[in-house]
Amino acid sequence: MKVLLDTCVAGEAKVELAKAGHDAAWVGDWARDPGDDAILAAAYQEGRVLITIDKDSGELAVLRGAPHFGILRLVNFRASQQASVCVAILAGQAAELMSGAIITAEPGRVRIRLPL
């Protein structure tokens, strides 16, 4: 699966996702962080699921109708946990993400908002 990691996600997750077979890019590798609107737009243009910690991207998608190919929001995970959580969610909820779902993962709980 193609994913774009927001700058707020640990850069090490990019390596682990690539090891798991995903095409992973990290905004932290860009010259500058262009902001949430531009990051979500770039993910959409490249056909990538956006992985973030911020709730702003989900709000852009839901409230403003910004197009996307799925959003995974990580809540309350340490940087050292983020990669394994991403790998697990991408493996278990790939179909939902590919349909444009917004998934919020937090310790002990996963919420899935399917597209309307």
C-alpha cells in the first residue's frame, strides 16, 4: 500500500513500513512542512493513505470534503510503537482504508469511519 507519513509521525516508521512491503514516504524528508492542507492534497495526488497524529486532516476531509485515499490517525502511541501499529492497521484494515475510510487507532481501540 502507498502511504504518506506526516511529520508528526516518527521517521523510523517509514523504514518499518517499507520492510513490511509498503511504499512509504515521510513528509520529514521534504524541504519544509507545507501544512495540513498541502500534505493531504499531496497524499491524494499520489494515491497514498495519510498517516498522522493530528486530527486536522480528518477534519479537512469530513468538514471541508477534502479528497483523500484514506487517513490513519494514531492517538497516544509512543514513537517507538507507531511503526508496529501502522503495520498492523494496514494489514488488518487495508480494504477499509483503500475505500477512503478514516481510521483512528489508540491503545486498545480502533474506530473506523467509512466514507459516505
